[in-house]
Amino acid sequence: MVVDDEPAILELLSEHLEMEGYSVLSARSGETAIERMTLDVPDLVILDVMLPGIDGYEVCARMQADPALSQVPVIMLTARSMTDDLVVAYETGANDYVTKPCDIDELLIRIRAQLHHLYHEQVSDLTGLPGSEAVEDELRRRSSGADEWAVCYIDVTNLRVYNEAYSFSEGDALIRVASRAIRAAVAEFSPDDSFIGHLGGANFVAVAPPDVAAQIQAYAQERFTDDVQQYLLITDRERGYMIALDHDGRAKRWTLPSLGFDKATVGAQRAGV
């Protein structure tokens, strides 16, 4: 959605955005923008600060107060560039800030950067698994069905410690090891009707029939424990723990990374939810 009270700017931005393949909603006042957003939630809002009636700051504040709109990214558009305006824009919930007259190419880059989250919520770059939004959709779908499903919430334990003791790039490799272990377990015991998602970071979700959930858990744990050995220093492998600083800056022993599991059920009578 583009919100601007100047018809020429509104038309110019809408035309360029449509040429880039975006579907564009428009509004010339803050009140109209809120009304239209409530009926048709946009993926992103380009919001002029100076508007008749309620200004862009107030529109942004109202969006933040509405659960349906609070996660929609906002790029503020204004002719002013004072530091105070930047502070107010970010305090009311804006994600980015562009001054008029804006360079169209720069604006398009900023739009793509803000919309990048939509892809990541559907697919995890790191593992290639469905992302957080796809997981929510899948759980919602299975919750409303007649069958009962086991939902396994899986995390890589002590990943934060591993990242600090080794490196974040090696931590990413560990997340991929977990992904492969979970995939292998599901493929072994429930290849046709299961679902695996990556919520982000160390957290995964696997949905499978309840009667194979324990087997999936045991297989994934064993596979991860075996595969993770090559990502550990020989000293850590031999002594069976890592040494890293705790929050107080003191050296402490930490157990080696493993998979942690928590289980719930959805669907049917929704037992255990």
C-alpha cells in the first residue's frame, strides 16, 4: 500500500511498483489507509509522514496497536530528514525511512529488503525446510482435521555455547546436521504423511502419526549424535563436554550439543494441546 496525499507522487510510485510486479493499494489520507488496511492487509506500507487528518506517525502507531497490522513493515516517506523525525518514525514502529524526492531504484531496493521476510517465513534459507509461517499454516490445517497428529518440537541443545566456543558458521553447519537427522528419521518411519519445518535458529517442528513419534525421536537423536562428532574438536569428543564462559564470565563445562524434544498432539480431540 502507498499512502500519500500528493496525487502525482501516488501515481508515480504506483506505476513503478506495478511495473515491478507488485499489486498496489493506495490511499490519500491516514484515515482511508487504516480503513483499507483493515479490510485488505498489505504486505508492506509506504507511508508519507505529512498527511491530511492523522499523520503518518499516528497511522504507524495505530498499526502497531492492531495485532493484524503490527507485523506489516512500514517505510516512512517524507521531505524532512531531521534526526528528530527519524527517532519519532522508529519509535512509532517504522522499519525504514526514505526522504523526498526519493530515488526510485533505492526505494525498490528497500522494499525488496523489507519484503525479504515473507520468503524466509515460508522457506528457511539455512535448511531449505518450510519456515515459521508455513509451520503455522500446517499446524492450523492439521488441528482442524479428523486425524490426530504428534507434534514434536525439536531444538539443538547448547547451540549458543557451541557458537561461542567454535563459531557461528560452524553453528549453522550444526543446524543443517540437525535438519538432515530429522529428515532421515521421518523418511524412515513416516515418509508419506509427515511434515518437517524450521522455525528458525535451533528450533524445528516435525508432525507425524502418534504411533511413530517415539521412533522418530530416537532415530533422529542417534543420527545427530553420530554425525555431530565430525564438528567437534578431538579434545571435546574425548572428554565428552565443551568448556565455555557462562554469563558471569566464568569457565564452565557444557554438555555436547544434542537434540531436545517436546511433544504435543493436534487434531481429533486435540489431546495434549
